[in-house]
Amino acid sequence: MIKNFFLIDLTCDSQFDSSALQISDITLGKGFLTSLDFYRGSNGVIIASFDNDKNQINGFCAGRVLDKDSFKKEFGFSFDKSDILGLIDPVCVHPDYQKMGIGVSLIKEVMSVLKTSIFITPVWSYINSLGVRTTNAGRSFEKLGFSLEDSSFHSWKEDCNIKFQCPLKNLSADCNCGINFYVKDNYRL
């Protein structure tokens, strides 16, 4: 069974960094995350899924608690429904393990650790080969009761293939990636 989760110690763990960065490079683009992105401090957590048969990490999800001003500074998006937010970012599952419920399970685990009343997540969106704007992780968040709050298109246009290598760059000469912000308000349950 694949759903064997463990909490990653947020101190230096080079074996985790290496495995997580390989998954991130495949799913988000080479160089999008660096090992520094895995150090969340006392207000954050990283949960990983581990395949015992192959003795490897097959997915991870990070989260942290931050105030609305820090969120606005980081994402350029104002969110005034709460002073404190549980940010879930990123969720990465190796393509060989996608569509097995691992992402949803990882998100649930991170939410249970963060314990905030409002959760928000930026989800990468793009125009697929059929010309339809889509997300990979959006459906996972919707299954957990998140709803789309806002969208921003061409979010990484200036960074695409400069700071990181976009995994979809071959589909279009121009970057068409964007961010969809999904929100879950636990008070509305």
C-alpha cells in the first residue's frame, strides 16, 4: 500500500531534499523549488508519502501559517477574510503515483497539522494542448471542499525558463501559466 505517510523534520534532511526536488522538477519545472523552499521554520510543516516497496518518497505537501499581510507580500493577492491563513503550497506527487488519492491525503494531513480556520492555496493553471485552461491539483482541492476564489494569468511569464524551466514550455512559445487561488473556510462546514 502506498499511503504510508510520515512527518518530515524541518531541520536539514538532504535525502528528503533530493527526492522532493526530483519530484518538483518533474511536476513544477526544473528549478521552480530549491532546497531552501523546504525549510518552513516553526510555523510550517512538510508531509511526505512513502512507497515502502520502492523505498522512496512519491509525493509531498508543505504548509505554513501566515498572516494576511505576509500572504499579500508573497503572492500579490489581498485576502481579507481572516488575519491568519493556513497556506498549503506546494503539493507535488510523482506522475507514476498520481490519480491514486495521494495528493488529497497529503493535503488532509497538512490541514490537520496547521489547524487554522481558513486555508488558501495557489494552484498552477495552464492552457492545455486542446486550448482549455486547466489545473492539475485544482480537482484535489475541490474534493476537499475548497472553492475557487480568484485567478491570475501569466503569473510566471517573466520567470518562465529564466528562473526555472517550465514543464509545458514546448506547448506554446509564450508562457500561458497562471495561478488559481482556492480557499476553504472551516467555519462554513
